[in-house]
Amino acid sequence: MTQASVIGVPHGAPIDKNKRNWIVATCAVGGVGVAAVAVPFVSTFQPSERAKATGAAVEVDISALKPGEKMTVEWRGKPVWILKRTPEQLATLSKVDDQLADPNSQRKLPEWTPEYARNETRSIKPDMLVVVGICPHLGCSPSDKLQAGAQPSLPDDWAGGFLCPCHGSTFDLAGRVYKNKPSPDNLEVPPHMYLSDAKLVIGEDKKA
């Protein structure tokens, strides 16, 4: 460093070493301070995980989902199932009404089942089921048992649906719980809406 390069020292004047050290240290600290301020400022341009966890909407591309297929996305830290039901699966729903604890989804209104999902299919579009994949009993995640017919831990006349392996609660293909099971409620239907046939938004609806 030349004599002229030290801030506040006239050209050609002798340099006070203590003063020089103080100036350098001050500049270094100032640089660190700027960096510390810049990091959180830049981070505001990044997606906020906290916002996602507290309920930020999630947009999902469902264009590749075929009849009979299910996909899982995360919303509020919870798994949300999106099942595209086949005509055969839809036909089973009316056949099991008398076996269900809450076939019309009247419990825990309105937060558990939005008004637009208070129907037999529990959906906006009949073929598309959107539910939170968590059993209301103790928070376990049920397993897919979409295939109809006798299976381990299921009745011989099983019509397809979901089985919670923790305590045996069973749900039909609309996420409705069967009678005499530990779960007190149907699976939750989150707020959702369709932007198009290919785009689904979870966490927002037209009333939000």
C-alpha cells in the first residue's frame, strides 16, 4: 500500500501506523456489515420454505396423470394425494354408502370438507380426488389399496380405497371412513381449484 492510498492521509505525508491499522480495520468491518445486510436481502428473492409450510399454495401439473393413477405432493408439510379415478372406481362409491360412518361428509364442517366437495365423489371434478393423506386418528399415512377384492386385513367384498396400517382404519375411494373404525373422520379435503384441465392449485380456491 502506497502512502497516497491510505484514506485521509495527504500525499507525501508520513504515515501513522496506528492510524493506518485503524482505517484498515474499519474498512474491513464495514465490508462485513455490508455483506451481512446483503445476504438476507438477496434471500428474499428465493422461494420461502416457511411460507410453504404455513400454507402457501402449490401449483401442480396433472396433465400426465392417467385414470387409475395417483400422485402425491406436499402442502403445509403434509402429503396431498391426487387420484384420477376410473369409471369403474367411481361406480363403487354409491355401493358402499351404507357401510360408511360419514357418507355425506357432514362432520367437522366447513374446514374439513369444503362446500364444493360435499358430494358423493368429494371432489370438484368427479374423476379427480384431492385429499390429505393423513389418517385423522393418530396422524399415520394410509396405504393404497386401490384394487378391489379380498386382500390381507381387508374384507372379501373390498371395493378399493385406503388402509391405515397403524390401527386398521379403512377409507373408500372418496376418502370416506368406514363404520366402526378408529378414525373419527373422513380424510381431509384441502382447499383447491383448477386453473385448467392440466393445472391444479392446492391451498387456494375461488373463495380464498
